[in-house]
Amino acid sequence: MQRREKVAALVGAVIDELNLQRGLGEALSKAADAPLFTQGGPLDSLGLVNLIADLEGRVEAEFGAWVNLADETLFTGAGSPFQSVGRLVDYIDGIL
């Protein structure tokens, strides 16, 4: 499995965990173009914190590398990796 595929699987696993905590009909999509933390998007700030904490831990366990996803400059703007699932996967893959 390629590194990007492993990253995508980790992001998907974190989304599955978050979905266990969400109400019926509020499940997050794992599609590459699915929004995450955007204006009107499905994640609120607490959901984003949970996503970041779980994902940082899983990335470190899988790759032995710590990634800082809690940098507040990443949360907003056109280039934010949290705009969609695919952008998040690309961002993590790019910094590993």
C-alpha cells in the first residue's frame, strides 16, 4: 500500500470514530471532496479538535512521525487542508 493510501485509510478510520459520536443523519462522508471544517461544514470546533487529536496519534503510530495539525494558520483560508477529506489526505502525505 502506498503512503497516500495509508494516510487516506487513517483519515477514514478517524472519520469512522467521529461518526460513532454523531447523531443519526449527521455522519461525515469519507469522499475526497467531502467538506470538513468550512463555513457551514459538518465539523464544529470541538469536532475539529477530536479529528486532529485522533489523527495526529494515528499518524505517529503508523509512520513514526509527529505531524502538527493544530497550527491555527491551517484552519482558515483557501488553502486550508481541513476544507475537504482529500485536501487533508494530500496535506498529511505531503509533510510526511
